[in-house]
Amino acid sequence: MNLPSDLQARLSVASRIGAAVLGGYALASAAASALALSLPPPRHEAALWGMLLSFLLYALAVIWVMQARSATRAWIGMALPTAALALACWLLGAGGGA
């Protein structure tokens, strides 16, 4: 099925926006949790540092998504690090047997 180029471009931009908003949020959330579990300061300070750094990571993720070669690469670029950080959270938390 061939879509008109205008419609295809609009769908690509919409997909990138979805990757930036949803994928960026998931990545920043997983990073904040992983940092809170792994940083050496007391737990409340580590959580604060994790949250502060997650804002920077979210902004960088949005920028990266918009410059990715394709919307598919943008989604994969959000999904893989998010999955790795989620696994790290699971291993560092109670799920990993701690």
C-alpha cells in the first residue's frame, strides 16, 4: 500500500512525537529508578539525584528522537535502553533477590 508522501511524512512525525513523549518518559523514569537504587548516598538523596538527572536525560532523548534517521530507529533507540534500565532496576531491587 503506497501512501501519499505528505501523509507518510505526517505519520513519521507523529510516530517520532509518540516516541519522544512516551519513550522518553519511560527511559527517564527507568533511569531515575536505576540511579536511585544504585547511587551511594542515602536513599532519599539518591532518589533526588536520580530525578534531577532524569530531566536532563528526557530532554536529550527528545532531541535524539527528532534527529534519528527513521521513526523505527527512534522507537528502537528508546526501547532498548529502557529495557536495559528496567532490568537493572529489577536486579538491584527486590526482584533480583536482594
